Amino acid sequence: VVGVSLSVKNHLVDINEIPENKGEVIYNPVSIPGKFSKTKSEKFEIVYVGRLEIVKNVESLIKAFASSDNFNAHLTIVGDGRERSNLEEISCKLQMESKITFTGFSSEPSKYLSNADLFVLPSLSEGFGIAAAEAMFLKIPVLCSNVGGIPEFVKDGENGWLFNSQNIDELSEKINDI
């Protein structure tokens, strides 16, 4: 049985789905995204790319961004899903409409990543974290939740930052620090 990360393999072993000797880790292939020219902006651009589903925890990102010192920052949310209207409503309630842009689905998310000063992946659960790896290929700093396969390639304070996905205050503090 192939797991896309050591975390996935270990989970399958832990729930007795497979014996340890029957699991193999083969990391997800990541295509190197195309690089687009960066658009000049006075704002610190934070980008999220992914599905807009509860497991991706984008609501926490919006709340953390709203409570951060975001006076010179902008958040772009690239993706679509069942949570989009809820997330847009939360953004409005927090009076963040001018600081948060929802782009919808994009077949070329790297055009948004290329403008990023920081990529954030706040997932509650993540088998691998392809979007974070793609951001790293573009040399975009990453701030990711410490779940699933992410800590296998993001080392806190070395090549990115990690945070507890259940802790909005920690996420807000990390955004401020970065």
C-alpha cells in the first residue's frame, strides 16, 4: 500500500489497516509551477491556494489575518469549494472585504503565488501538502499547520514556519512576526 507521506503510512498502520511491512512511502509528485512576473505592490501579500472545505481551515486563516496587524497586508484566497460563501460572509462580518480577495478556482495558481510574500496552509489534516511544496519551488516563504506530511518537508524556523492548526492566536502571531 502506498502512502503519500510517512504520516499517511503511519496512520494506516496505527488504525490496523495495514501491517507496517506492507506500507511504502512514495511522496506525491509535484510539478514545478511556472513563474510569473511579480506585480509591484506596497502591500505584504499573503496567499492561500486550495479547496475551500472545512478540513482546509481557511476560516481560521481569515480570523487570524483579521486579528493580526494587517494594516499593510492583503490576503488572496485562491480556490473554490462548499465553504466559499461562508468564508466570504465571515470576511464581510470582520470588515475585511478590502483586505481579502477571493479569486475562485484557477488553473494557474502560480500566477497568484508569484505575487506572494508569504504562502499559508492552515489545514486541520493534510496527507502531503502539494500547494506548500509548489510555493517552496517558487521560493515563497511558507507558514503551515503542523499536521500530516507537512512537517516531513517544512522544518520550523529553517525553511518555513509551522503552527498548531487549532490555535488561531498562534497563527496570528506568526503572521505578525513574519
